Amino acid sequence: MIRYFLSLVFFVAFSTAAWSQVTVSAQAFAVVIEALTAHEVQQINFGRFSPQSSGGQIVLNPDGSRIANGSVMLASGFSTPGVFTVTGAPLVNFTIQLPTGPILLVHQQTNQTLMVDNWTSDPPAINEINIQENGYKQINIGATLVIGSLKENPTGIYKGSFQLTFAYN
């Protein structure tokens, strides 16, 4: 009986030890995707206007529509949202980081300034954006132009630059 019991204990002890460890072969992989690039297709252009006596704002939406506030009078002519083409791996998500604060447009002769702020985009920057199957995605940018009086902002061309950041998620 003791021999039977010892055999049983020996069998259980060593068979459990054999089952408590196992080796498995596994695989690993990685996918390298193309770099994300962006190109400015069209500059943001608030168009022609007159600030009149007290100035105000021009809101240029990503769809190209514009609205004047205050004493600003919009003139006919060309105004456009900023348009960018983002190129990358098809069906991969990315985000946009719009400027976090205002930028200045500087008068080319007097160095007086206009302020651009309240940046918007279509698709919205708060969402993850998916690159289309063809590897491209168009992004439209709008903003608000803050204008002083005609004395503060004399007639002429004002220019400035800004940065956008596009990044894979």
C-alpha cells in the first residue's frame, strides 16, 4: 500500500511539474507607413474691406463665407479660406494643431498690424481625421481678422505667416 501511495505521489509530483511550464513560438511584426506631408494649396485671404470709423472683425469660415462685424464694410472681390492637402498612409488617422494664439499681419509700408485669431478648420481640429483611400485629405482653415479704425489700419497690403501641425495618431 505504501508503495502504491509513493508511486502515486511521485507520478503526481512530476507530472504536475511537467505541465506547469510550456514554451511557445510566437511572431512579431511591424508596418512602416509613409511620412505625413502637407502642402498649402491656397493662402488664407480675408479679401478687400474698409474699416470705416471704428473697425471691427471679419470672420472667414473654412467654407469660404465671410461675415463683417463692427463698422467694417466688405468690398467685392476675392476672399478664400486657407486650403491644405495632407498626404499620408491611406485610412490612417491624424490630427491638426491650429495656431494657439493670434498672429499679426504687417502693413508692407507702415508696419502697422492687424491681428488674426480664433482659428477654425474643416474637418474640425478637435476630431481625429482619416486620410482617404487615395492617400489625400483636404483641410480648409478659417480665422477672425481684428481690424482697427482706418487711422489705425491705413489702406494697403498686410501680410503674415502662421504654422499648422499635422500628426499621425
